[in-house]
Amino acid sequence: MATETAHLKITGMSCGHCVAAVERALDRLPGVSGRKVKVGSAEVQYEPERVGLDQIRKVIADEGYEAV
């Protein structure tokens, strides 16, 4: 399956705990094949046939952060 890469700015993150929370949330999504998360941003590789960008933003929001 083809993958796409999303570069997201994430507001509300301030520490390693925030990074770990976002990483865990992304790891639970089927279709996310890779991710690099740091305070304030994330690069997410995903399969658009399995998971949409809206779903990725929602799991980040569910952790208390906003992804744009």
C-alpha cells in the first residue's frame, strides 16, 4: 500500500511525557506505519486507504493536544 507523510504542528506539548502520549496514541492507529514525534511537532507516515488525517488529528486531540 502507498504511504503518505503528514507534517503536523502540535500545540500544547511541553515535555517528554507529552511526546510519549502522542506516540502511544499514534501507535494504536491501524495504518500508521511510522512516526517521529518531538515537542511541538510530528511527522507521521500513514496509509490513506486505512487511516485518514482527520483520524490522526483526533487521536492527538484525544490526548489533549491540537494538531494542525
